[in-house]
Amino acid sequence: MIDAGMVVVTDRAVVFVGHYGLRKWTCARLSWVAHGRPAPFTLMHTVDEKRLSGLLLPPAAAEFRFHGTLAFADAIGQRASGVAQLDQLIAAHQHARPSPPVMVTSNRTPLTAIVTTLSPRGRGSDSW
């Protein structure tokens, strides 16, 4: 079933309130949590369910994932290792962050440039 609504993360559960009702994932009953990389979704599986369920998240997915992962780690008694793993991910992100672009001043700009434009007939042209 697909629904839209609001989700709340506590240290004990993830609760979704939508048009069709309430959905609750108790942290103590979760067997695993997986976050999608290309799309902002989170899948959750509980020990007493056969089907996967989850949430497709808005742009605030990173904050939800942080709190959800921390709550799950706390519920299974692995808070210290969960925090250590999150710290490693933050350090890797900081290390992989690209350096800011160099500001180019007028005395460092090239004197010539190639401009590619489309002609009225749609063919590329490298000159005017």
C-alpha cells in the first residue's frame, strides 16, 4: 500500500501516520534497516513480518536516516559501535569533500576561448 503522511523517530520506534492509518516499527522488533543510496528510501524488516516495508523520504532523508540508525543501534544494544560507524562515515565524507573552486581574476583568464553554439539549423558550429 502506498500512503503519504508524517513520520516520527524516537529512541523506541519509528511511527508513520498517514491517510490510511498508523504504521509502527518498534526498534526492539527490527531485524534490520537498509537505506537506499540512489533514492531516498529506507526499508525496515521486523522479526514478526514476512514482507518488507519502508518509507520514501523527502529531502530531509539524511536527518531521518541518522536518527533512525542511531535508534536501531541503541535498541539492539550496539549504540557505541553504531556511533563509531556514523563517525567513520562522517570522517569519510569530510575527506572526500572536493576542495572549493579557485577564484579566477581577470589577469588569470585566457585571452581566447572556443565557443560552441547551435546554428539555426541545429548543427554545431565552433566559430561565428
